[in-house]
Amino acid sequence: MTEKSDKKEEIKKVQTESDAPTEKEADSSASDLKKKKKKIRHQILKGQAHIKCTYNNTIVTISDLNGAVLGWSSSGLLKFKGAKKATPYAATQVVGDVAEKVRKYGMSELEVYVKGVGNGREASIRALANRGFDIQMIKDVTPIPHNGCRPKKPRRV
């Protein structure tokens, strides 16, 4: 029995020595895995910019033509507080932040959809043009009621 157990131990030692990678091999295989996991960014040349300007905030979202969001930002996200969130300056800063996030996709042409009646409407469109985007179309998609809500009944005094 001792001879068999000795042979098994020798076989185990031989297998572990030959199968186990050295420290250098382990480091190189780990770095290879990291390289394989690296995402490949697709070049998206044409996209959409959705700008929502309210009295309280400005939100800019850039997506591809299918609607998949590539990057977004808002003036609240950039630490603007209170009434400063709805200013044209905040809108330009928001566009700058989104442009940095989307730069890795190589986007150049945009269709701009503007919603709302805030102060940052024109400033955000100008900022998009100044950031190097070629604006193909500007469309106002602010919801307008066709008939509106039913008015209140007249007050009886």
C-alpha cells in the first residue's frame, strides 16, 4: 500500500509542476484577459440630440438614430442649484459635458429635437454647433394641446 501511495504522490507532484503556470505566465495570461475584455467602440457618424429646456432645468441627451442613448447630462448633474439651472450658461456647460461623453463614438452629424420653453433652448443649440457637430435638422417637439383641458366652471359670488 505504501508503494501505491508513493506513486500517487509522485504523479500528483509531476502533474502540478507541469500544469501550474509560473508567476510570469500567470501575469501575462491575466493581462491577455484584460485586453480581450476591452470593448470595441463602434463609429457612429450620425445621431440625435434631444434637448429638454424647462423653467427649472436643462437636460441634453445624445443617441444614435435608433434611439439608443450614448450620453446625457443635465444642469442639476453639473451641480447648478436653484434658478441657475435654467440659465443659458448652464445649458452650454451641459452640452460641453455631453460632447465629452460622446466624443469616443466619433459622432459628427446631429439631428436636434428641442422640447420646452426654457432659457437654454438657443444656447444649447449654439453650443452643439460650436463643439464641432454638424447640425442637419432642428425640430421643435414641444407638446402643444390642440383643445386643452376643460376650463373651470364660472365662479358664483
